[in-house]
Amino acid sequence: MSVFARRITCFSLLTAMLLVAVALPTDASAQCARIKPTRPGEVYLLRGLANIFSLGLDEMGKDLSKAGIENCVFNHSVWESLADDIKERSYKGEVSYPVIIIGHSLGAGAAPRLATRLGKQGIPVTYVVMFDPVEPTVVGANVLEIINYYLPKRKDNKLYPGQTFDGLLENVNMAQYGGFTHLNIDKNKQLHRLIYEKIALMTDPERIAASKAANQRKK
């Protein structure tokens, strides 16, 4: 088991014990890939209010595991503790880049918050995907690319750049395509395919090595 899997597993168990101690449901524990990664990177998938409604993220996790990419599925409620764990591992050089975050519903709202918190700690986040958040959100610096697949509601649920954000940001109104609801948007196979293709490029070892070599030549 990799350092990532060991640390996140310990984090998950500790979270569950703390929740039991305060008589809260233990739905914040993680489901992590039990794989030997063949690609770099860490993908964090954040579910919404009730874990039973974000099952598309579980399917994404399974497919990422098949591709050899480390991933964990969390409830959105632990995003702050998760940020602290990633920060601690970054000090020890244990974070595998690129860092990627995907969220649905309340998890979609937590995704840019997690990314912004990491960015403030000097931990770059390469890619963030949001499936239909329930409120407006803001993203800060050190986030390279973020996309919000949203369905318009009475209350604004778009994504906005913070003053320090200088990456790529896109809001995509999925109502224009028809057939999407809050409960099925995270399960859409076409969206999954688009996201997998992007992640495949971002975690391609040869592409990463070539990029590092090019950056070295510029110095």
C-alpha cells in the first residue's frame, strides 16, 4: 500500500472514531483505492449531503483505480481535515502530483474551498470538477483549471474567480443540453469520459517528464 493509501486510511479511521464519539453518523469515512499506482497523482472525490446520492463518484473512483490512479471518495463534510492531512504530507514530500478534486452537490461546493485552502499552503491543484453545486462559490490562487457543470437554480450556484485566481475557469450550464438533474449529473457517462480524458493527459508519466525537462531547459 502506498504512503497516500496508508495515510488516508488512517485519516478515515480517525474521522470515523471521532464521529462515533460525538454520536454522529460515520458517513465521512473514505473509500480509497487499494492499488499499486501506475500513474502519478491523487484524486479526491467529494460526495454530497447523503452519500447514497453521489454514487457517480464511486463509479469514477473505480474507473480511476483501473487506470492505476490513486483516489479516495469522501463525504464533503471532512474537506477541512482532508486539507490539513494533505498539507502535512506535503511537508514530508509524500503528495503525488497532480492533485485533482471532483465534487457533487455539497461536495461540489467543498471542492473549490479545498482547492483554495491547498493553494494558500503552496500546494498546487491541477484540476477541479464541480457537479451542480447548491450555492455560489469562489476559487483562489494556485488552481490551474476548474470547471463547474451546473443546473441553474433560484439561488445562484455559479463559480467565481477570487482576486488572486489566474487559472482557467468555466461555468457550463447543463440545462441547455436537456436530461440532466441534480441526482443524475454526476453519473453521466459523457461527462465522465471528458473528465477521464483530461485526467489521463494530466497523469501521463511521459508527458509529465517531458514538461519537467522543458522547464529545466528554460532555467
